[in-house]
Amino acid sequence: MSRPTLVLDVVGLTPRLLPHMPNLSRLGAAVPLEPVLPAVTCSVQSTFLTGEPVSGHGIVGNGWYFRDLGEVLLWRQHNALVGGEKLWDAARRADPAFTVANVCWWYAMGADVDWTVTPRPIYYADGRKEPDCYTYPPELHDELTDSVGPFPLFTYWGPNAGLASSAWIARAAEQVMKVKNPDLTLVYLPHLDYDLQRYGPSDPRAARAAAELDTVLGPLLDAARTSGRAIVALSEYGITDVHRPVDINRHLRAEGWLNVHTQDGMEYLDPCTSRAFAVADHQIAHVYVRNAQDVHEVRKVCATLPGVGEIRDGLGHERAGELVLLAERDAWFTYYYWLDDTRAPDFAQLVEIHRKPGYDPAELFFDPAGPGAAKARAGLALIRKKLGMRYRMSAIGLDAGARAVRGSHGLLPADPADGPVWLCDDPAVAPARVHATEVKDLLLRVIAGDGART
């Protein structure tokens, strides 16, 4: 018989933040957790749920260059992209009736679980994007929106990203536990990602964000205890202070390796004809080199760029770039490839995670070069939207936005105090140190009731 278990993925949680989180701290001692490289959401979560390194499950980042499509795609959602045996499949070997709810962990769609909730906007034919979520089974959608309200998508990411989205997720998880009673409930809570990237973990607002999230978690933790659930809280990475954006694609373009094509005066990355280009992902960048004989020369070109700390030969999986760049600790990689802001594509100033060929933390800010004007443009766009007119929410900064970023991640932690953690209210499942590849087996021990509860 499985023991019901709640697993909280508290993004960005570190030992330095836990003193501001008394509800989470009650779970027990914080055990250092060593992530995989790259220490980014999709890669680390996939390791947690499969026990495989990146070379095994194939999630080499939050996105990569799909060579067979000739496109850079980030934030895909189909679980079939993740290789390896999943946690729930292993649990069902011991208990075929084992049930699972996934509340906003990544690669949720198509996963062989019983209940799924994941952010999913409505994309209308006239170009409008409205907040919503995807659920499985379909009827769960109306059950949750009737009891918790619509999913607040625009607080999940973008300049207004904040506590409301994590609060909704926590309440939805509590509702699912109460009504569906899954054996395993996986819950992803993104709140610490926001102000820690905006302002850096050393800023007082980081501690405030931790305290805010801890307050939201109180009712969910109480509900789990009342229903007899074991509780695990862990994090994928710690966010570190940065102040240097590194424009790897601009560097490759200036050296003649990267090509663009032009439409309506706007430049677009042309990965199909580029001899080398990068997919930037926080402090990691995959450099894809079309011809094997050019790898050595591209390596030398990348090594001349200030902010590049280390260059590796791939990550042991075919989806990775021929070269993988690691930033210096105070630096991170932009996706920018244009040399003149007047030639930037229109999506560059939008919250547009699926069209940008790399991760863009500037989406967390209204344009710092003119925040008042950016908010005014956003307000006018909202008016046009409500009137049924076409609109463009061009509120995101370009270089000014990149320079405003103060926190990033992706590297392995230099100090355990700034790295991710494992907490569990079962003292028998509290090793001295945890590697991300061990999380799956540790969770199976928790689920099996391996140890006494306190």
C-alpha cells in the first residue's frame, strides 16, 4: 500500500532563503541537492522524475535546436520528449493502482498520470492571447476554475509575474488532493524565480518573496498533514547574482558565422544557413555548428568573448549543441542576434516565449529605458484588445532590459548555501547530501513509507 505523498518543487529555494520560510522549515533539515548541468527547469525536473542524467533523458535545456525541423523551440510540453522510466511507472510496479496528479510540473501534457494541470493560453484566431490552463481529464478544468477561479497566466510570467500564480497553483493542488485524493501530488511553485531574477538573491526583495510564498504554502502544507500525506520540498537550482549580459549570437554574427534573413525590415535568425549559432538558456548556451570541421574554429571564436567561463563538447546527447558554453558566475547569455535595435523582430519587445530562439529574462520587466511609456503602450494595447482590435503588447526592453537582470542560474552551485535543497518530513529519508539523479529513488522510498513519520 502506497503512502500518499505531496512533492513541492519550490523553484529557487536555497538554505539562505529558508530562515524566511518557517512553514517550509518545519519539514526538517535542509539537505544540499546537487543539480545536473544545465541547472535549468526542464533538465532538472526531468532528472528528478527519471533518475537519469541529461545524456539519458535528453532534455538538454529549456529548449534546443530541433535539427530535423530547422527550428529553435523552447518550452515544449509533450512528455514523450523525456526519455527514461518515469517515477509513476516505477511506483506502479509496486502498486498498480497508484494514482498521480501533476500540478504544473513541466512536460505535463501526454504524461501517463491521472490528473494534469498546466498553464496553457487560449490563442484566438484574431491574435488575442487569453489566460487559461490545460487539464486532464477535461472536466477538471471547469472544476478548478469554478472553485479556484481562472488561472492567472499573466502573473505566471512577464512584467506582472508575481505571487498570484503560485497562490492559484497551491489552491488548485489543495483542491485536487481533497477531491481526487491522488497517491502522489506533484506541485510546481515558480514565485521565487521572479524577484530573484529581477533583483538578485542579495536584494532584500528576495527575502520578501520567500516569506510571501511561505505564507501561501501554509494551508497546502496543513491540508497535506491533515490527510496523512508525507511531504517533500525540493528545488531545481539556486539563483545567483549577475550583472553582465553576454551577447553570444551577436559575437558569432560579427565573426561571420551566424546568418539572418529579413522581412518587413525586421531580422530573423536563420539557423538553417548559419554555420554556427547559439541557443541561450540563462547561464548556458548550446552552440550548434553545421559542419564538424568548423567546431575547433568556432570554439576559438567563442573563447574570445568576455563572460564565457568554460566551453564543453556537448552534453552527451544528440540534441545538445556541438559546443556548450558556461558563463562566468556573474554573467548570463542573451539570445540577441541583431546589431541594430531598429532591425529587431517585433516579438523581441513582447512576452513571447515560443517565438524567441532563446530564453529572455528581460520579459520580467517593463522596458527599463522608459517604464512609464512601456506601461502606457501596454494600457493602450489592452484597450485595443477589449475593443476587438488588433494590438501588440510592446512593453519589453531590449538592451536596457538585459542590463536590468540581476539574477540567473544554470551552473552548478559554487556554495551549497546558494544551491538547491531537499527537505522531507520523514527523518528516515534525509541523507547527508542528494544528487538530482537520486531524487527518484528517494521519492520511491517516501512513497513506500520507508521510515517513521514525525
